[in-house]
Amino acid sequence: MAEEIWVGSTFVSLATRSGHRDGTAFTLTSLEAKLLSHLFDNAGELVHQKQLLVEVWGYHPNVESRAVASTLRRLRAKIEPDASSPVHLVTAYGLGVALNGAREVEPRPVEDAAEEPPEEMLPARPVTRESTLVGRRDELELIRKSLRGPAWLVSVVGPGGIGKTALAEEVRRLEAGGAHWPGGLWSCALDDVADRQGLLEALVEALGVQATERGMDADIGSWLARRHAVLLILDSADRVTDMLVDLCERWRARAPELQLLVTSRERAGVAGEVVVTVGPLALAPAGASLAVRSGASAVALLRERVASSDPSHVFDDDELDALDAIARSLEGLPLALELVSHSCAVMGATNLVAHASDGGLDLRARRGRQQRHRTLEGTIAWSWQMLSEPEQRALARLSLVRHGVELACADRMLAGIDGLGPSWEVIERLVETSFLLRDPQLRPTRFRTFAVIRAFASRSRSDADTAEARRQLVLWWCSRLGKQDLTGRQQEVVEAFENALEAGMLAEARALLKGVWRTFLARGNRFRVVALANALHEKGGLVQDPVLAARTAAIRGNEVGLVAAHEEIMAIAEAHPGSGGVLVTLGSVRQSMGLHVEAEEALRAAIATGEDTVAAWRELGACLASTGRFDEAREAYARALEQLRALEHRPARADTLLALGALLLASGRIDEGRRCLREADGLAVSLGNKVLRAHILNNLAVVEAEQGGIREAIQLAAQAMSLREEYGDVFGQAVIEANLGEWLVEDGLLVEAGEHLDHAAGAFNRLGFARESAYTEIVLARLALAKERPEVARLRAVSGTAGLRQCDALPLLPYALVVLAEVYAALEQPDDARAALDEADSLFPTYGSPQLQERARAIRASVA
């Protein structure tokens, strides 16, 4: 098996499960390394995913799983130049995965022992040491490996407080006394050095060079030439990087084995340089278990420092949860964590979190630190001074944004700053100096900065700069509404919405709220929508828009009940007669209440107003379909699509095609429905809307399952799951998992079915979706029945059916009743089974597929 490989320009050590790409280190999980090794053994050939599940995961050949897709996605993020357009890990749909452009690293030849210095000339080899740093193993390994390679300059770059100095000190500690640099390891701090003279003086002092008449430059060169292999560790070289590189290139002419380890906010940008970018310490996902969150390196650093200060400190669950909250609020910034650890030891993390809510975390000085590291404020201020006044104003304006800003938006936010130059040059400069961070996984590329830098920069922002930056940010996002899909951009739009409220731009705030409305609801986040609408209402912006007020009331109906929501919307409609948008919302709520005639009446009245007619036709299509009037429903959807094509509104057209496709499938026009869904899928691909694609794939999976293609349905659902996971769409993922669980029960894969159904049930309960929770209970009843546990199945089926009745979920009730009858039949209670089937029969004329009716007849025959 190959131990070290190149995949394009990415180095991977399969033996140590680590690697680096463009100077950025990463680690592989054992499964990622095993998968990559297997693909390397079959380089250039397609390996089917089922084969990978068997040979890498050790699964049974009949098992279906999304594990391969999930692992491939993580691998691509680490080794591909652009994970969204992979060139090395390529998937051919239905055929498999291939690894392209990979080669094995040739082992280095063993050096001729005769060329080595005599043993007595070598310093004693060091005792093997473990690193004392927390969470920096990968960076340390990359630095040490690079220094043993062809690189003459290793630059450790990152913002202030990220831990560059600590890494350099650790490298020196680990390498001290080693044989690789017989000339020794020499350190020099350059914090206060700002010119060539000061640089030479600092080096002469640190190296102990004897001064002569030739000058310090020549004296240092002679000193280095006599010692041959020397490693110079130069800390905080931010102000003198160019001068330092110029001097060292001349010295290397006399001492070719000279190597440098330099810490700075920016790279030197010379040939032969290896850049190690240092980022914040890792934090676990917010929704992870406490065990996972408390094991993340940012929290581990806090725990280690607190335990060092107070060995008797008790870390119970509350304390660990508080440590995670502190690490998260400080974004994993090591210096901030170091400074706050003393307070955690003295006060306790739980008390500190409560204190922080009143006055913020007190990042106090610790004895023994360099002056600029004594406070986080001092560290940032030291770096801030290196920016020009226009650059400081630019960063101060950009500090208004928490979730990242893309270049086009920065153009507007930075306009009018005298002496600044093109915004792209400013952004490039701020990225190079580590004030802004760029995440290569974000498409289009966005730039952001740490919260502590934002807080510092904001204090330097004038009221005029704040007002102008806020206004331009809001106007830029308003200009994007309707022109791009906002999936994955909701937090940025919400941030613009909040700035619009602060600036009193209420019309723009309403537009921004509408921009994320459907996206939030599609992801099951109705609570966020209500919170935003309430914030707008407090500023007086909701009263001016009855449509938005009606929509908010409709969503609030999940908490206060549909009857109360209906009364509130009726009052809005009476106060604003002739508002088509309000009538559309009224019709939608009536449809949810099962008042189909009244819903149709409101929707047709909305169409007559000529306002918001696209939404009215779409809702009317759904209303007509729910009562089995499929031909009229198709006509309604066709009218909506006609208007959307004229408006060139592709996101809404894709949504409408999806609804029409589902209708066609439900009415038995399978081929037409599939064509409609494929057209919607094409639009979703062109929009880059993976959430919509997941919804479409799930619908295709449903029809495949209804047509008897359970295996095909499972594969489509697994693809949809992968897309939902990518965007952290908890609700959408739970919907697919509920369906997937049902199909896995059909296919006899009961263990996997149980896992998916448990995940779905937990998600629906957390999100407060009663109807979906009840449906999942019905599927869990089928699972229990398949496991020959009829009593458990009865409890779940009764509970789920009652839940669906309470939600007035009539379209789902026939399915629940058939499952309930199946359970009673298994329990040999024929009277109860027939009663459930009789009720299902009464609903079949309006709801229920032919397949479900056939199943009901089979159960009735068995209990006759």
C-alpha cells in the first residue's frame, strides 16, 4: 500500500492520515484514508459505490447507504482545488467513483553514511517529545516536515492572537538538540523592529555576533557561513518581511543550508516559501452532543488550562456546556481562550457565562506574556497600526458584517473613502495581512473577520461611515432579490435586514424579509420568520404591509391554532379590501383547515384583483388538487407558469414545476409528471439550488416507490439526503428520512429503517411539527409490525392516528387508518380492523392512492 501520494498538487500521507494543499494542513479520518487508499489502488478506474460499501465499509452487499457520498464530499473539500467542480475524485452517476491525477511519492534515497559528519561532531539526538500545544498537531507536523524538505523559508501566517508565536516556540522546543541543524536553532523576536537597522541590531544581539568594521550585514553572513545548517526562528516579522527576505537571500549565497521559520500576518511571496496558515481552534457543530462539543480542540484548550490552574476543578455537564459557549463566543481564538481561562478557573465557566451576558468576557492580562500578548486588545492594536488610515476606515466599514461580504458588495460599502484605491486591492491586502479570512468553500467567495477584530474596528468607525456602510449593504442586498437563489445565504440577508431596521429603512427591510421568507419556511424555520416579522412590527414596518402581516399571522397559526390565525387574517382582509396578497394567504389557511370551498372562493377573488396572481394561481392549483379536480388544478398551475415565464422568475418557476409534477404523479400521469420534475431539476441545477433539487429527487423517489421501484426510491432518497445534509437543512432532511425509513421497511432493511425514522422523529419533535411527527409514528408502527412487535405497533399507530386527526391532516389519515387496520389484524382484533378500514373507505374518494386502496382490500379479506 502506498504511504505517501500526490493528488494533483495536494500531498497526502496515508500512513499518518494527514496532508496539505496550498500550504493549508488537514487530517483525514480513518474511513477517508481507507477510501482514498482503495481508490488509489484502482487509480483511473471507476469503482462502484456498492463495491466500496462492501470492501471499505464492510457492509453486506444488499445494504444501501449514503456513507460513500458523505465521505467523498468531505474528501473533496480537503484535496480538490474546487470541491464544487471536482477533477480528481470524479463520480459517474450510476457507475461509480474514480480517482484521477494521483501518483505515489517516490521514497527518498538513503544518504551515504560516509558523507555524514563524524558521530562525535553531532549534537546528542533529542529524546522523543510530545507537543504540549492543544489542537495544533497538524500544523506542527506540517511545519517540521517542511523544514526537513526543500523549503528554505517556512512562513507561519494568521491574524493576531491565533497562536503563531506559540507554534514557533513549540517547534524550537521539539527540535532542540536535534541533528538536522548542526549549526543550531536561534530565535529572535521582532515585535518592536520597524526598519533595516533595527532588524540587523536585533539579529546581532540574538545570535551573539561579534561586531567588526565590515558592518552588521557582513558580520551576520560570516557567522552563518561558519555554522552551515542553521534554523533561524524569527517571530512577529510583520513590519520587516521584505527587508528580512532580501538580507537572507544574500546570506544564503554564503550559507546555502540556512533555513528560516518566520511568523507574520502575511506571506513573503518568494520562490521556495512554504506557507502554513493558522486558523482558529476547532469547534464542534452547534447541534452536536455534549461529548462531541466538549472534545473539540477549542474547548479542550480551556479545559487543560483550567485544570492546570486548579487541579481540583470539577467539569460537570453544566460546566462543559458553559466552556463550549465561551469557546464559541470567542470563535476558537487561542489567545482569547488563554486569557479567559484564568477567569474560568476562579469563577467557574457557568458563572462566567452569566457574567458575560451583562458586561462581556474580561480578557485580563496574564503574567509572563510578551507585552503585546498581555491583552487581546493589545494584540489587535499592534496589528492595526500597520494599516494605512484608508485601510483602517475600510476594515472598520467591513466590520459591520458578521457573516461575510463578497467583492461586489464591498465595492459599494467602501465607496467614497479618500485615498483607498480599488476595493479588490484593499480586500486582497486585508486578506494577505490576515485581517480578513477567505473560506474557499464559499461560492461566490466571501470574506469575513473574527468577532474580536470586528469589535475593535467598529470602535474606530465614525457615525458617518457606519451610516453609509449600512445603507450600501442594505441597498446591495435589495438589488439581489429576485436575481439569485438565496439558499445558503439566509444569514447574510437577515443581517442586511437587521441593518435596514437600524437605519430606519423599513421598505427595504420588508423587501429583505420577503426575500428569505419562502427559503426559511422550506427549511422548517418558521420560528425565525415570526421573530423577524415581530422585529419589523416593533419598528412600525409591518402595519404598512398587510400582506406581510397576513403571512405572519398564518405562520403563527402553528402556535396559536389555525382558527385564531384565520380570524386574524380575516380582520386584516376586512381592513384592506381588495388586497390580493391577503386573500391568497386567507385561501392558503382555509385550505389547511380543510375548508376547500371557502379557500377556492378567496383564491379566485385574489385572482380577480390582479395582484399577486402567480401565487394565487399556484395556491388554487393546490386547492383544486386536494379535492381531486386534477384537470382544473393542472390548468391553474399552467396559468402560473405562463406568468412566471414572462417574468423570467426561475426560482418560482422551478417551485411551480415541482408542484405540477407532484400533481401529475398523483393523478396517475406518471410520464408527464416525471418530465415536469426533470424540467424543474434542470432549473434547480442552473440556479445552484441544492435544497430544491433534494425536494425534487424526493418526489421522484416517492413515485418510484409507488410504482414498485423501492430500490430506485432508496437511491434517489439517499441523493436527496446528501444534498440536504450539505446545507444543514434539518427539516428537509427529516422529511426524506421519514420516507426513506418507510421504504427500507418495505425492503426488509429494518435496522437502517429504524435509524432513519428515529432521526426523523427526533427532528420533528424538536422543530415542533406535529403533523410530521404523527406521520413518522405511523411508519414506526409499520417497523414495529415488521419486527413482530404488534403491541408496540398498536401504541404507535393509535398515537400517530390521533395526532393526524388533531392536525386535521386528512390527506394522510387514510394511510394511517390502513396501517392501524393492519396492526389490529396482526393482533387478531378483526372488529377494530374493519372499523379502521370503514373509515379509510370513506376518505378514499378524495384521498388515497390506488395502491393503498388495494392494500386495504387485502387486509379486509384477511379479517373477513
